[in-house]
Amino acid sequence: MFEQALRRFRSLVRKRQYILTIHALEEMGEDDVLDEDIANTILTGHIVERQVDRATRERKYVLAGMDCAGEPVNVVLKMGPTGKVVVITVYREEE
């Protein structure tokens, strides 16, 4: 359903054209997620939801996939104003 957005995200990640927000970095530390895990999730995962901000109409996407060790991880991202992918947050599902 979101194939075009996913292709664009993957293309930019392959070129290392993405940035991590401070919130994403904090969550990465809490959930033991590395930069490589985020890239792997984006390159091999799938978009499970698109969210639209009511005020700004900005779109962000929830992507589910696996880290480099094969453990599930979710990434919330969007296209930034500079044309780079912005990783807003990352989290693991509670078991």
C-alpha cells in the first residue's frame, strides 16, 4: 500500500541520507538498538501504518522489521524538509 514511500526511504538509507532525532537516540539506548539495526529494519521491513498530523498534515510512517540479530523492532520515520529521512523514534514491542 505504501510501496512508493518505502522505496524512497530505502533508497535514501542506502545512500546514508538519514538523520536520527534526539528522541530516537534516547530510545535506541533504552532498547539496545544500533544504527545498523535501524538501517536493516528500513531495508528489510514493511510499513504497517501511516499517520497524518491533523495540524500540519505531515505524514509519518511506522515501519516494522528485524534488527541485525533477527529481533523485531519498529521505526517511526518521515521525510524531512531537506530531503533526508528523519527517524523520529524506535522501539521494541513489549512482550
